Amino acid sequence: MTKYELLGLAIGWILTIVIGLLLFKIVWKIWRDEIDLTYLISDELGYASLSRFQMLLFSFVIAMSLFYLIVLKSDYPVLPKEILALLGISGGSYVLSKGIQSSRDVGMTEATGGKPPKENPDKPTHEPANGD
Amino acid sequence: METLSTALSYEMLFLLVALIVMITYRLLTRKINIEGLLLDKTSGRAFSPGRLQLLIVTLLIMTYYVMEVLETKNFPNMPQSFVLALGGSNLFYLGGKFYGLLASKLEIAATRIVERSTKTVNGG
């Protein structure tokens, strides 16, 4: 083994250990509820958002498949354009949905004379706010 | 070098599995908020069929995708019709949302017109 190969190996191990520690820390904090996931798929009003849920599902499925195929073939597979289209549709829908939501919030704020709309709680609550 | 890539793949597997298990568990036990997932928020609080169809289409495509990956051991070539179905489904969902927004804006405008005409009648 040459000294450059040895250096590469050492850097690889250092990165693996650092990434491993970071991953462990993240998972540990989520497990201990120090990273709060309550509003992972919620919008600003505290309601669950279908676009975010869709993004979450697609991300997990594609990440797991990518991992499975890389381990299986020891090579990075080519992503077909249809998969990218699926992710693009999902992401685009999320962005448009957010645009519509914020446009509605601006309209509500204007209608209530500069005050935030009633549905918008000061801080997110688990219970959906009353909209009447 | 092989030990290194094995260690890295175990790390990634650990992260993915841990995240999926924790998030699925919290979704099922409602520790992650899923209130109003199928409710229309722009035009009232009614159940939204548009959201339900999007959820069903998403789950169907996801299932098909996972089965294809496991069967072919490759990224599947999704049929064009599936991509169109998802696109159409999202469009339907967004259309419903946009309609709700339009309805609420029209309602606000109508309220303002009524307020102004009331002021004019009262001599304001």
C-alpha cells in the first residue's frame, strides 16, 4: 500500500467516524424528543400538509431504493427521468400549495385590517385552531 | 477499503431505518401532527375528496415503485401514464386549493362592497 492510499484510507475512516457520530447524535436527539418532529408535516397554521406528507413518502422510498441498489450492485445507479419527474411533481406541488396558502393568508390579513388571521396561532398547537 | 465501505453502508442503513421507524411510529401514534390531513383549509373545514384521491394515488405509485425495485433490482422505468396520473392528481388537488382561495377572496370583496354600500345608505 502506497502512502497516498494510506492517506486516502485514513481520511475515509475519519469521515466515516465523524458522519457516524453526527448521525448517532441526530437519531439520539430525535429519540429523546430534543428535536421536535410534531410539526414535521404541518403548515404554518398547525394543520397537516398533504404535499409535505407526499414529499416525505417519496423521499424515504427513493432513499431506501437508492441505498438498496448501491449496496446490491456496488455502483451508483442511473436515475431514470420518470423518477425525477415524480420528485419534481411532488416538489412543485408543495411550492405551489405554499404559494396559494400564503396568498390566502395575505388576503385574510388585509381583510382583518392588518391583524393576522384568526386561524394563525401565535405558536403552533397540536389542536387545529378554530377558524370562525 | 472494503471494511470502510461496509461501515459506511451500515451507518446509512442505521440512519434510514432509524428515521423511518421513528417517524412511522410517531405518525401512527399521532405524536407527529396529522390533524386536518384530509380537510380543506382554504374554503372551510370540510372533508376534501381532492386530498383523498391524491393520498391514494401517492400510496399506489409508491407501492408499485417499491415492488418494481425489489423485483427488477433496478430503478424502475415508470410508465408515462403513472407520471401523468400523479401530475393530474396534484393538479386536481391544487385546483381545489386555488378555487378555495378564489372563493375566500371573492367573499372578502363582497363583504367590503356591502360595508361600503351600508355606509353610503347611512350617509357616511
